[in-house]
Amino acid sequence: MRRSIVDPSLQQKWQSPKLADIDCDGDLDILNKPYTWEAPRVDVWLNNGKFHKK
């Protein structure tokens, strides 16, 4: 797995982020809940990169 940073400034604004393959395409996506900004809501960040099995 390759480490990637979405945006370091988001670290203080997210509550309980989770990594999972939400769209079942083989790569990790992010599910998070904003701590204060326009809460309550849930955000889903889909990783649309290409997955290559080695």
C-alpha cells in the first residue's frame, strides 16, 4: 500500500475517518464525518485510481 495525504489541513476537521473499499473496485476510499463544518453530514471520498494486482 502506498501512503498518500489527502490534505494535512483536514486532520483537525475530521472526526472518526475510516478507510474501506466502499465501491468494491479494489482500492481504498475514505468515509468521514466533519467535526464542525456544515455538520451533521457524512462525506465519502472515492479513490478512482487504477488498481493493479501484483
